[in-house]
Amino acid sequence: MSNQIHPTALVSDRAQLGSGNVIGPYVVIEDDVVISDNNIFSSGVVLKSGTCLGSENKVHEHAVIGGLPQDLGFDAATASFVKIGDKNTIREFVTIHRASQENQATSLGNENYLMTQVHLGHDCQLENNVIIAPSTGLGGFVTVEDKAFISGGVMVHQFVHIGSLAMLGGNAKITQDVLPYMMVDGNPARVSGLNKVGLRRAGFKVEDIKTLKNAYQLIFNSDSKLEQRLTQLEQLGHHSAQHLVSFIQASKRGFHRDKA
């Protein structure tokens, strides 16, 4: 199947296009962009050099992907990239900047949904099925695990790690890591409990959630040292508890605590 390219679109001869793509009015596709199959680019989309997209993505009006990092020390001659997987939805005026490090990539996995005016800074890594609501900004080197939900107006500090199935409330100020499965809200942000709705929607059973409630108590409501609590978490013998252990052990910024 051939590509449908609007006559006002500017597509570089050095871009690589698969088949079945729909490229709308005034779309700009620069040199060395690589696009697979069956993507839709609405009017005014800009794909900068170094951008690579998989298949069946929908990019809405005036999104800009692959712009230079907002890093005062960045050399524009540095070869870096944005890599996007399959079936992502990128809404109006989203900006995604390429990596600041040589031969590295800002990346999105599959089936993520970025709503209008979301900004992903350089070197961000989003896994799969992440939802980010409007007017949210992620600083450089932020990692977001599977199925996290980030509400509107949230500002995330650089180098923060957001765990799987975490939910961040609207306008939250995120300066530390957010543990998997937790709800975080406020300025300064605090953990307010488990993301029970998200867990149930993800197929967690009653016993799974009960185990995570026990994990929550161990993490936040204990007077023992953190190392002792992590050992107790491991003894729960549940994959989600083990994920919490691994996440906490890998944390470099510390993690947001509960309201107690």
C-alpha cells in the first residue's frame, strides 16, 4: 500500500517511509527520519532528524517530535534520537525532545497516550500503556514504567523514576521517585494510598491487593530500618512485593512518602 502524502507536506528525500502512512497538510519530515507502516500524521506535525517511529501511531496537529534538548551544554552536532514504538497516540502540541547523550534515545514503547501539550524532556524513557494528561512536563532522564497514569498539570523533576501502575494526581510536584502501585498527590507530593482502581483494571486479584496492602504497611508504617523492611517485603513471596524491593533498592533520589 502506498503512502498518502498531502501536496503541502514537506518530506525529505532522505527520510525512510514504510507503507500505508497518511501524511497531512503542512507536515514536515526532515532528513534521516524513519517511519514504519500505517501511521497517521495530522496537519502541522513536525518530525525532526533522528526520529524513528514504528507502526500504527497517531500523531495529532502541531506535535513536534525530535527537537533539540533543552540543555545548555548540548552540542547540536551530537547524534541522538527519539524512538517510538507502535500504536501510540500523541495529541495536539505535544513536544518530545531527542536525547542529550551521544547515540542515545528518548524513547516511548507501545500504546502510550500523551494528551495535549505534554512535554517529554531529553532522555526520557516511557514503557508501555502510559497515560499522561494535558499540560504535564517531564524533565530530562525521567523513566516511567508500564501503565502509570500522570494527571494534568503535573511537573516531574529530572532523573525521577515513576513506577508501574502509579497514579499521580493533578498539579502534583514530583521531585522524588514514585513507588509502583501508589497514588501520589499534592505540593509537596505525598503518597495517599494504593492505586486500587488501577490495580483492579490491570487484573490484580483480591489476594494480590491484600498483599500490596501489607507491603504498604511495611514500607510506610514501620519504625524499623529500611533494610529490615525490605527483607520483610521479600518474605511476602509475591512478584509485586519483589518489584517494590527492586525499585527501592535502585532509587537514587529517594521516594515520596505517605502523609503520616
